Amino acid sequence: MSSTTPLALTMGEPGGIGAELALKAWLARRDEAVPPFLVIDDPARLTGMARALGLACAIVPIEAPGETFARFDHGLPVLPLGLTVAATLGLAEPKNAPAVIGSIERAVKLVQAGEAAAVVTSPIQKQSLYAAGFKHPGHTEFLAQLAGGDITPVMMLACDALRVVPVTIHLPLAKAVAALSQQAIEHCGRVTAEALNRDFGIAKPRLAVAGLNPHAGEAGSLGREEIEIIKPAIETLRREGLDISGPFPADTMFHAIARQRYDAALCMYHDQALIPLKTIDFDGGVNVTLGLPFVRTSPDHGTALDIAGKGVASPTSLIAALKLARAMADARQQHGHHR
């Protein structure tokens, strides 16, 4: 795999804003230095979308990923999915689930075969996939299965100014507290440190760990999770050689000076991680899956069914996801060469 291998962008939910974002990302290729990418989709659908939105983006069907670089300046390269996709904008319909799933599977196969550098996923609408029999909680778990092996991926949200990793993710707050464990923190720490080294080119990653409770528990008077769960995990990882510190009060971890002291922050629950990131860079955040044998990024937003087809969707997060995927793939290749 080399830097002349394109990125593979999946179709995502066809009733959402994915197609509009792909078209707009291609149109921004020069101004935003967007790396060459192909879309696994129905070319006729994208042609119709470009026409409907008045976007001057030609659709260029290709037969193999290797054609992407030669064709990228002429139009958006589309690797045909082999399925006709008839979507109603603003609606997520279970009938399109085979196309949505097929696009993801094809992207992974391309990367596994060395024909694509990374997988960039457009947002999916999980409810419509569930209605069609999809058995996975979301993208991440499906990608882990496609990767094969015994993999427990880790979710990172990244922007230029901050990287955060929530240890517990999509759980009600009470359940997130109950689910927090020393083992989970240790797993996130190991996977994050390895990814920062391999995929971000950081030789000696620095991790900072947030406390769960106000003031990081105030020596136990505001909660004992820091003493009984979080500190033991930090001590274990430190003995393993990681540069890791904390637990820190979460309300003082994310201002500009504090962020200079670490390369990624491990957070104990979803909002503790995502509120600072989205406050700092709402449009530029990228969802990154760590721990997979291939690079995967995604825009940090959903399908936005309410604005689909209105021409107002911003491609900023998708462009950031494409750029980060390219940088990570190149860093991973360099890391492989230097090991």
C-alpha cells in the first residue's frame, strides 16, 4: 500500500446527507487539499444528486481503485456498488440496507487487499439497518467483525486541538458509572498509546486521564472510583512503560494550556469526552476507530435526515476525516517500514 492508493468512502445512509457531502468534498479538493478518494455507491444516484443540488461535479464510474488518481481531477470517482439505490431524501428505508452494508463490506475488502489506503465511512441510520436484520450495535462493531480476530476497538474523537477517548460510550450515565472498570481503562490506554505511535507518528505518546467525579473525587469525599478503579489502572499502565498521568479534575483538563501537556485524554464517559471536543471544533471533529488492522475514520455527525437534499450540509467534518485518514495511513506505512 502506498500514498498512491486512494481512500475508500462508503455510501452511508442514502436518505441522508452522505452523497451531498461527497460531492462537496470533491468540489473542495483544490482549496482544501482533499486527498484523492473514491466512493462506493450507485453512480446514477450521485449523478442525480449533483443535478438536483446544482453542484458542478461530474461522476466518473471506475472499474478499479487504481483509476482514482488519474480520474480525480475530472470528476468524483465512483466504484459501482452493483445495486440500484432508490432513496427518498429525509427517509431511512430498510430496503436500502443491503446497499449500505455492501458498501462498507466492499471498502474493507479493498483495504484488506491493499487497493485502498483507508476506510472512511459516511454516517448510517442504525434503526433502518436493524429493521433489515443488521445484528451489530453500529459501524464499529461491524468493522471489528469484518477485520477478523478477537478485536475490541476503541473510539477516539479528534480535531486539530484535541484528541479524546471515552472509556464508556453509548450508555445512560448511571450505567456508564456502573460499567467503568480498571480493565476497560487499561485496554483503552494500551490501544490509544499504540495508535498514537503507529497511526499519528508520536514516538512517546502522553496520556492524561480524567477523573469521574467532581474534583477527581476530592480524595474520596466525592466518590471513590478514582481511588478504587482509575488510579490502579494508571499505575498498571505506568508500570508497563506508558507516559500516563491523572486522574485530573475534568473541569481543568481542556483549556488551552492544559491541552499542551498530553496527546490524548482518556475520559470516563461519553459527554465528558465529546463536550470539550465539540466546543473547541464543532465542525472539524473526526471519529477514529483505534485498534483495527486498517485505518478507519468518519465524520463526527449523523445522517442529518432533516436537512437532506436542501444543499446546506457542511462537508467540513468529512474533509477532516479524509485528511486524517490519509495522514494515518501514511504514518502507519512509515511505522511499518521503520520497525
